[in-house]
Amino acid sequence: MAAVQWDHDKPKVRLKEQEEQLREYVAHHLYPYSPAYRRRFDAAGISPRSITGFDDLAKLEPTRWSDVTNEPVAFVLRPTERAIIRFGERRLVGAITRAKFRGKVSQVNRDLIDPAYKPIHWHFDGDVPIGYSAEDVERLCEAGRRVLHLAGLTRDDAIVDVTPSGPSLEFWQLVDGARSAGLSAVHFGPEVAADRIAAAAPTVLAGPPDALEATLEGLRAGKHRIEGLTTLLVLGSLLDEADRKALRILGEAVGEQGLEVVAAWAPAGVRALWSECRGGRYFHTYPDMEWLEVLPDGEIAWTSISWHGTVFFRLRTGVSGKVDDVTCENCGRTGPRITVSSASSARRPSPTWALGSGLVAAPAARPAADAVFGRPPVEEVEDEVEVEEEEAAEVLVPIDTEVLAVLDEHPGVAAWQAEYRRVEGSDELIVFVAPAGVDRLGPLFRELDLALSATQYVVQRPDQIAERRRREGAVVDNR
């Protein structure tokens, strides 16, 4: 498969290469390892083998951000052993089969599955955890490098970053991008004293607009002059011309005349910030990593064609505008670029920390914690016959019978029944399980709990569960 060139392919050539990448991505990554999207494809009557291009996706209902906030963990790819055997690439199926004979399944996890799929880096878009595998982190490094090159920076530039440190895309894409591009960077955060910034002698100040404004005001109040300060890199926010002009005036008051303001931004759910080129007013995008389309109502939808970890497909971005695949008259790069006419939010959602926010508060962060700290999908741990989680009654995910599909899909489950009940005002989920070919039950329950967050697992024989299902059905609601 030809590699998609992000900044110089002819549009027709690029589209053909993107469609090849789309087919490979859906067939070997999205459909096999995302139960949520597999159900959507099946409901729309779309088979991975039937996809010839992006037009075939029109029948697939776009993903709404409310779908994501309701169940973020459902959008993390899950390469379970059964999914690999049923849908995976022959190379990976063969590797799993050989590893089971040799007793080296953990080695396959470490060398093949974990680097591609296991989320090792997380940030938050508001309440939503977004996971990046090791390979995704490399993509993020490359996207960050592109932002800096689009801004006209070179290895001789030095960056002072006043972005609040923490699990945000703005912070980590700049950190990874500067390292990838070989630029000197110091990440002070917004509370740094003006004399420290002046002593660093940056050529670039980077951060969100409010932090940049406060920093520049502090430098001006302290009568600091930074020779060589030529760029303000605004992260995570759209700018109108009035805001851009105000920042430029502040920047020129402490830096060089002709200082340039460059914005890098993307809406919630998009895996890497897009960037303006130096002097431009369009956001350049990454056609080797994503597909952008304008829906009939004018909203732009975002589709991953390379990211793993957390994955979105035809995600409604809340952005209206135009997507052009042209040669930029400003920087000369050829590729898709976005002109934003309106957006549901000019700022990316900041990570949420308040108690009661569900996925990020402690101790109510159980669903996100399971996703972050869950064990690899084909691993063996210690024996456990019955597992009870003490705090599960408080953090049980909202009742959704669709999540129980993981019990049908998991090769370690021969039969099951689920029972919902209410105890002292809290919902509980009891899962009766008949294991299949499982010597040690700990890893089985951990894998299931990534989706279920059950209060308790009870092990029974298949005939016992069959009798329970005959009397009461597969799902019993006693709330």
C-alpha cells in the first residue's frame, strides 16, 4: 500500500491512497477490534470487504460527541484473542496460534499487540479520556513536528511554553513535537515569573491565548525586552482578527516588530491539533492520519484512518466550514485544509477535575481507570473463583444491555447470565459465568470488567446457567 503524503501529493493520487488506507484500516483494525463500530457497520449493512471508497460510508450514522461522553471506554480498540482469531490479519492470527503452542502469549502481547493497541498515554477532552498507543504517540510526535514546521520554526528556534501542564492535547503535542523536531523548549506553565522567561531568551512563546496575554503583560510591566522573539504560537483556541491583532501588539511591545501569530487548534475528539501556516489563515490537516468530510448539514465530520487506542469514525466535530484540497498560496503545501466559519466552541475542552464528574474524579473514576490500567487482552494472571469489587456499587456504569455483548464475544465465556439489582439506592450488576478453557480466572474477569464494571462475578457450570436462563432469561432486571 502506497504511503499517503501529507503535504505534496496531487489530490487525485492522495484520495486513491487514502481510500486504500481506509479499506485496510476498517478491515484489520476498526471492524475487528471495536465492538461498538462493528455493530454500527452491521446495522448499516456495510461489510469491510464491500468498502471501495469514502462514499460507501454515507450509510454509517455519524458519531455524536454525546455518544462518546456517555460511554468513552466503548471507543477504545480491544484486540481480544477471539476478535483476532475471527477478524484479524493472518500474520497476527498465525503469531497468536504459534505463541499458544509455545506458551509465549505474553511475548506476542509485548511485541505485536501492545505497541499498536495498548493505550500508554492518556489525556482528557473535558471528561473524556483519550488513549494513545505507543504507535499513536509516534504519530502525535510527528503531528507536533508538523505544527512547528507550519509555523515556520527551525532547529535554531527556542520555545518557552506557558501552557498549563497536565493531560491535555495542547501540552503533550507541543512537548512531543518539539522533541521530534529537535527544538529547544522549556515548559514553564502559566505562573512563571517574567524575569525567568526573559532570561530564557525565547524566539517563540507558546500557550493558550489567556496565558500568552498574561505572560506578555507581565513582560511589558517588568520592562523586559526579548530580542529575537518573532513568534506567538497560540494553542487550543480559534482566533478572530481582533484577538490576533491584540496579541501581536502585545508581542511586538516586548519582542520583534513583524512578530507573527500562528494558531494550532482542533475540536474535541480530533487526535492531533491542526495548524495554520505562518502568515496563513487556514488550518492544514493530516491526510495520512485522518479523513475529513462536510456532512449535508454543513458540519465537518472527522474519521481516523490510522490512529489506534481511542478511535472515532465520522465524528461530528461541531465545526462548520469548508475543506479544500488545494495548493496553499501562502506556504506552497498541497493538502486538505479547513476554513472554519463557525464552531460550537472556540476553545478545546479543558480536562475536568471536579468531584462528581464521573470519569476523572476520585474515587468515581472507575470506568476510565479500568481503561487505563486494564491488562493486555491475551494475558494470564492469578486464580480467582469469585471477584467482588467493594466500591463497584457506587461506580457501576449506566445500565446498558449492549455492553453485555462482550460476554458473547469473549472466548473464555461458555455461558452467562446477568442480573441487575438495586441495593440501598445503588445499582449493582451480578454476572454468572461458566468459563471455557480458562485455567485461571483472574485475567478473564479483568478483561470482562473493562466493559462491564460488574459488582460481582459468580462462577457456575454451563448447565446451571442454562437452567437460570430458561427460567429467567439472559438478563434479569430486579431493580
